[in-house]
Amino acid sequence: MPVPGPAEATGNGSPWASNALGSEPSAYLRQHADNPVHWRPFGDEAFAFAAERDVPVFLSIGYAACHWCHVMAHESFEDPETAGYLNAHFVPVKVDREERPDVDSVYMAATQAISGEGGWPMSVFLTPDGLAFHAGTYFPPVPLPGRPSFRNVLEAVHEAWMERRDGVEQNARGLAASMADGQLSAAVRLDEPPGLLDASLLPDAVALLARSEDPAAGGFGSAPKFPPSAVLEFLIRHAAVPSDTADAAKDMAGRALAGMARSALRDQLDGGFARYSVTADWSVPHFEKMLYDNAQLLRVYAHWVRLGGNEVYSADEAAAVASRCADWMLESLRLPDGALASSLDADTVFDGVHHEGATYLWSVESLADALGADDAVQVARMMNIGPERTVSEFGSPLHPARKLSDADRRLWERVAPVLLTTRNLRNQPARDDKVVAGWNGLAVAGLAEAGAILGRPDLVSAAENMAGYLATVHWDGESKTLIRVSHDSRARGIGGLLEDYAFCADGFLALYAVTGTKRWYLLAEELLLAACTRFVESGQLADSTGESAQVFNAQGQRVGLDPFDNATPSGAAGFAGALLSYAAYSGSHGHRLMAGNILGLLPAIVSRAPRVAGWLLATAQAALAGPVEAAVAGPDSPLKRELHHALLTSPSPGLVVAVQKDDGGAPAGDPDVPLLLHRSGTPDGLPQVYLCRDMVCERPLGEAAAVRARLAAMGSGD
């Protein structure tokens, strides 16, 4: 049977009889601009056109660095016959999940409910009002065992729509209703007094995490294995407070940090971390490199340095890894305006063909071409490059899998620059240059804290430039609105989600602690106050404001809250952490109570899945520690800088640091940070530190050693 052409499907001359992605700013959408599929961006116009044609919407969701998204595009979306059928019977819509996580989240929940699996590319079939009725992920061009071909799926969905329409729509409404019911369990009310935080949750979480640890390779669970950044932050904070489970937490964190750092997950040449490993021993990464992973891991490795390391993994090793990770972020992702791009692709394109990870792969022969035969043999042994090519015909990734001996380390320090120079001459993966507010907020925090801990002021300067970009391009001070995405220094698209406000506020507060520049504190305050208005309705917290009618419909007429960490901390967890810090700075009891309400999610989550509650657990650890508030007062001097540094390098969980600065970077007349009010140096003009916890302040201290000792004692409960 012939496939109807575009004119038959849409009407001759219709503007819909073409692909409309060419002018979109999203790199992912533009990757599909030359497909014969008549893609539309997500929006009311596309759904209105589906209603006019009385056909379903085919919603395809992915992101620019996604390998299997490229595969499905080449196999199906570039095929004229498949595209013709899709155009004739559906309205095809493309979504960049990184630009529209609200869309991605609700349809991912639907996909998992329908198919039992989730991931990208995501393929969802919707009614013209946005309700999902069939879904899956990757569909091959021909049937495979247990997986129908994409054409089979299209034909079956079209038949169901034409022949069993009432049942299709009834099932779609039922799914939306069940999704709404499921969200009720994650409701957070901010207009009620929170319950007491049960301190036993934290050692219980450590014990539960130990059950799923992979002690041999480090990390949790089996393949595929992702960097557990938020969980590691909790374990590091827990290890900083004496308890029966502190040593176990520290050992688990050390094994994970060592396992990742000594593996192919970490690029041994440039220092960036890949998204995940397809093997449990971290030996075969999925090669896309994401800003959000590297920003979080930078912070975690720096915090391990601050904790002091242990025999499992030393602070010196972690410092080198953190420093190189920061360098990679700035060398590979930094844009001319100071912000950081989103990602590097998993694939490298040679002669128009996508090859997964090809830039990063080595064989014994390619090592010999770069280094000569003798060095190549030694490097192949040291980095587990064998005759069996573990990824493709291009070879294997560098995977030491152990701490290098002194002799191996000297060899590696000599040959690594040669290999990196050689690799840089290869075709390189594409970069997605969009700037995501929340991910840059994570990077601001990571770079600022790593700069302070590692003694690298250049990282702090980079964080300041990035924060300035967010403040200028993404934040509208008049409307009190944060825009999620920008391209070429121009913000556009939806308003930020809860996670964007939370991560940016957390980044600004971290930068304030390091620099003492009052502007960053005031911006964090503005963001958090705006978030309290924007994401709280009738006392209930939500991840987004429901900007899309289709998303609103699909989740059962409710805007929901997802409390679980994913690749980044959940918006709720990030918001709780930022609120807790802000309350410590401002003295706002109301915002402290709001953080407590969100932490009320912990008991139900920890008992079932502590691995998806890492940032809530880290925030709970800070809350139970006080958090300790520190104010550095008095005139600028070397001693004041020493006192400030002692605070910034303390592992005290959730410690907030305010430092008086003659030039606070804020307009004249702005109020001082409340934590600094009525603080001063000694009568003879020397600086001193005020330490407070639980609304009780202690006698000021004027020596760095005394500050460190007192913080340690406060951490032990003294």
C-alpha cells in the first residue's frame, strides 16, 4: 500500500508539510532538522494541529549527547519510507529533555508505567490533549527478540487509534489518574509544622547503602553503574561526625571515589568523567560527558580532600582528580561569556557515521603509533589495553583499575601529554552549547569550594564569572523570574524549575561563603524568596509551575513533586539544602521550618531506596549538626584570611560561613548579611570568629587552630 505524501497528509502548501526544527536553538533539535520527518517543537500549536487532523502525537524525547538517540535517528528518522508513514498518521514532536525536564519527567513516568522501562530515546504516543497511551524507548528498524520494529509499533498504534479509539482514550485517562494518585504520596506541605527529624534515619541509611555496595569496584549496585554523587556527599558529611557508622560511611565513600578515579569512567588524559559505565567495574563508559556530573563530582572530591582522606583513598589523590576535573570543565565546556556548556557527545562522527566513544579509544597499535613500541607495551599493560577491543574496532578506553606504582606513575606522567596531543588531532565529539541555569549553579558551587580547598583562586574567579552570567542573562530582577536555558548569551524558553532556583541559590551561597561578596548572598535570597512564591501553591510544593497544558493534563490535573535524586539531586532536596543554609545566614525560622517539612519525606524514602535520597540525607546531616554558623569579623589582614580559610576547609556538615568585607559588591545602603550584624573584631583591632549553633553563640575565637579544634568538638556533640 503506498504511503501518503506530505501534501496528502497535511494539505498542499501547508506550513506543517516540512521539518520545523532548523531555527530552534537546541542543539538536539537541530540535529534532527534535516530528517524527512516533519518534526515540530513541543507546544500548543503542534497539539492543536493534531486535534485538527484528529491524529495522535508521536513524542520523541532525547538529548544531544545521547548515543542511542543518534542510532534511532539514523535507522528510522532518516529513512524516507518510515518518515512518510509517521508524517501521514501522526504529528511528530521532538523534545530536548534538558530544556524541558518538566515534559521529560511526566512522560518518563508514563513510559515506565506503560512499558516497565525508561531511558532515552523515549518514544511516547499521545492523544491531542497530551495524554499518553503507548510508550517505549528505543525501537529498532527490524524486529529483535522481545522488541518490535519501529514500523511495527507505528502501524499497531495507528490501527488502535482508528479501530479502538474509545478504549485508547479511556486507558489514557486512567493512566493520568493513576499518575495523579501516585504523586499524592510525595506531597510536601509547607504550611504545617514539621515533625522532628529522626537522627536514627542516618545510620540506618548507611547500613542500607552497605547492602548494595560493590566493595570490589566501588559504588553501588551492578551494571549499568552511575556515579553516586549525592550519596557520596551524604557519606562524607556523615563521616565527619563521630558515630558508630562514621567509619563505614568513610570507607564506602573512599572505595567509590577511588574506583571511579582509577577507571575508564574518568578520562585518564583530560580528567572529565563520563555519564556512566555499562560495566560494574567502571571499565566501559558510556562516553557522553555531562556538566552536571562533573560539577557534582568536583565538589565531592574536593570535600573528600577537606575530610582528610583515609587509607582507602588519600586526600592527595583526590586533590589531583578534583583539580584536573575542574580544568576539564573550564577547558572543554567554558563558553566565551563565562558560562559552561551542557555536554560533550557520546559519539564521534567519521565520514558521516556516528561511532560511540571513538575519540577516546586505543589499541596496542595506536599506542605504538603515538609512543613507539616499547612504551606502548608498558602503557597497554598499565591501562588494560589488550588485543580484545572492548568497545568497537577502534579499541578500548584507558582503564588502570588500580593505584599506579611509582614507576608506572612516572611513565604515565611522561607519556600522557603525548597521548593527549595525539588524541586531540582526531575528530572530536560535538558540544551542546546550551547553558542550563541549574547545572551552572552546581558548577558555581563546585568551582568556588574546590578553589578554596585546593588553593586555586582561578577556580573561584571562574565561578564568579559564571555567577555573573546567571545573574545577568538568566535572572530577571523585575519579574523575579529565572529562565532555565540560554543560547548565545540570550535566555529563552520556559521559566526555571524548582531545581534551577535551588541549585543557583546554593551556588550563590557557596560563592558568598568563599568570597564574602554580598551580591551573591542577596541574589540567593532573591531566588529563594521567589521560589517560595513560584513553587508553593495552597501550601504545597511542586517541581514546576505547570507552564504546559499538555503536561498538566498528563499528570492528572496536578503539578507534582518528584522527591527522588536522579542524575542531579531532586529539586525538593536541593531546595531544602538551600533553605537550610539561607535560614542559618538570615535567622529566618520560617525558612528553617520549610526545610524541615521537605526533610519529612525522608522516612518513607530511606526505608525503601536510600540511593535516591542522597541529597536529602546530606541536608538532614547538616540540619542535625546545627548547622554551625560562623561569622568572621574584623579588619582585613593575613590573620583574618587564615581564620576564613580554616572555616572553608572544615568538614563540619552544613557549616555556613560569613565574612565581613569592606567592599561587599552590593549597592550602598543594602542591609548587611544578618549573621554579621553586631559582629566586630577585638577592641585592639584583631579579627575573630563567632561560632553559633541552635541559636546559641560562643565566645569569639581569634586563632585558626582554636577554630578548628572547636569545630571538631562541636561535631562530636560537645
